[in-house]
Amino acid sequence: MISKFSFQNFKSYQDETCFDFQAVSIPEFDDTLIKRKSVSSLLPVSVIYGPNGGGKSNLLMALISLISIVVLPIAKLEKTRTSVFQQHTKIKPFAFDVSSKNEPTVFDLFFRTEEKEFRYYLSVKDDEIIDECLYWRAFTGKKTATVFEREREKIELGSGIRSKSINTEVNPKMPYLSFLAINYDIPVIAEAQKWFESCIMINYANWRSELSIYVQEDDFWKSNVLTCLNDMGVDISDYRFDDNENQFYLQREVLGQKYELNYEDESAGTKKLFTVIPYILLALQQGRLVIIDELDAKLHPKLLRYIISLFKNKNINKYGAQLLFTSHDLTTMNNRVFRRDEIWFAALNESRSSEIYSLYDFRTEKENHVNNTASYSKQYLEGRYGADPYLRNFLNWEEDK
């Protein structure tokens, strides 16, 4: 489970930016929160809205970059501990400032496993590691333990692994966390490694994502996928892959007769659902984080709500799975779907740098929080939340005609 993520000097983000999955103390949807003793409750879902070019996707890319930096070296050497569904994106510093190009990109991530909260800090410049640290603490403990601290080529080991004759000489482009995961069997490293590897990343802004189909041969798995699709109104009775034809087929039963349709001939919405639902179910079954850019693309708003509801249902989401996605669908931006701290906005400031803030953080002219009975989407379209001046200008233009 992710609890907080901060970063700086990444693509359209110049200044330190913090995205928080920790729930604030508000009454709505309290029964949907991920709760553990002795630690703050976490949100099961967060969505980012904003104009095109405002920084929504870049926020996801920042988190994806950090995760892939750690996992990629491990995966290349086939040392992963779980199935990996990720992509790699290149780090680029903020472009509209001369000094930023010569500064490192900084990431600071807090995440949780069953009994621990980890903090992983990474600073990177020109693909080389400048600083890197890993810490952890038990939920029931007050002290934070150091696993390692790195400043360029200098690495200091924490007391828990100092006596294990561990090599501290590593390639400047290799994260030390990845190096330890590849070369040593250290429980605390394996625990952190497994979390990074468990994150699922899907970018539907890239058309290739809809060509990637994740299926299992297990009958129970297939039954769950088909049941979920049927609940969403997609009446598929079976599916199969033909090795000889190298084609994927979806089966339907009409008036007692079975028919098969080539996957390529299915509607865009059906293909989108068939690619995303297996990953969603995998996340729910194993308590994984799912990061999806443009989840709402090609989906009916009711289907988007259904996916969101899976993560908010404690009877279904039993293991703390989380969903982070971007969206332009305003029909779901309402108090029947989201808490105020689950709705985030990304937009450019006057320096052409992206900024983010949650609906809960936003203050009205009287310095009050937005009321949880407000019409969020209507106020957003009116430009009250400051994250879509393009729509506000369009509405003003329409009124002046």
C-alpha cells in the first residue's frame, strides 16, 4: 500500500510536489478506508483531473519512473519475486528553467507492507544515483531503522545488515536497493522489493496497452473474469487463444447457439474492459497498487463507477488494493462516488510548472473547505477549483455570443 509520494524536478513539475494517500478526518465513506492498527488510514482510490497538458499523466509517470528504476535491473536478471506488469519511462528534468536542467530529480516514497512502513528516497541526475536511502519502522514501533544510506559512491549500512559481509561497491547507475535484491537474500530487502514489483502500471494513452491481454488458464480465474464482465453488461460466456492462428477469440451464447468473434473485431469498449479487468482482479486478490492513465477512455461512466466501487467495497477489497488513475469523466466527480480527499487536480501555474492539490485542500473565498454536499463537477466546470481555465473561458465565450 502506498501512503505518500513526493517528487521534484520531473517533466512539468519543478517544485517539490506531494501526493498523499493518507485519509484526512472527514466523515464521508469512512467504511471504505484501508485501516490498520497504530497507523493512519489509507485511501483505496485516488483520481486526478485537470486540463490537457496540466500534468496529470506526468504525476503518474513520476511514480512509475521511481518504481521502474528499482524493478528494471531486477527483472532483466530474472530475479523478481512476483509477476511484474510495468513499463519504463525516462526521467527528464523540468524544461522551462535553466538551473533545473542541472539539478537532480528527487523522489521520496512511503509505502506499507503487512507490518512495516518503508521510506525510500532516491535522487537521480543523468541516470546516475546521487543519493539513495531506505528506512523502515514497525506499525507498533516508534523508532525508524536504517537499512542503508548512500551518497554517490559512499554507502553506509544499517545495523540490521551491517554484519552480513555485503558489498558496498556498486555501479553509479544501479540503485543499491536493486543491487541488494539481486545479490543477497535479505528479508527486509525482499519485503521492499516485492512491493515495488507488485505495482501494476497501465497507460491507455498508448494504444499498445489494449493489445496486451493478461489471462490465466485457471478455471477459477476465468470464472471471476467472466462474472465481472457479465456484471458490467458484457455478455461473454468464454474466451480462448488459438495457437495455430495466433488469434484471441471471445465467445457469446445467443438463443442457445455459441458464437465466436475475433478479438480484433470487438468494440473499443469491450477490448478496453477485457484488458483492464484481469489486472483489476489481480490487484484485488493480492492487495496491489494499480496505476492507470486515462482509465475512463472508451468506458461508459457506469462502468467506470463499477471499477471504482470494487476498490471501495471492503468485502471485495480485502487486502488493501489501491487504484490511482487520471480521468476527464466529470459524471463520476461527485459526492456519491468519491471522498473530497480522493479527488485531485493538476494544472499549470504562471511559471508553466505543474501543481497538484486535493478537493479537500481547496479553500473557498471565505477560506472554508468545499462542502461535501456541493456539486463538485458543476463547480469545477465553472472554474471555481482553478484547475481548468480552458473550460471556464469556453463557458464565458458561450455566454458572450
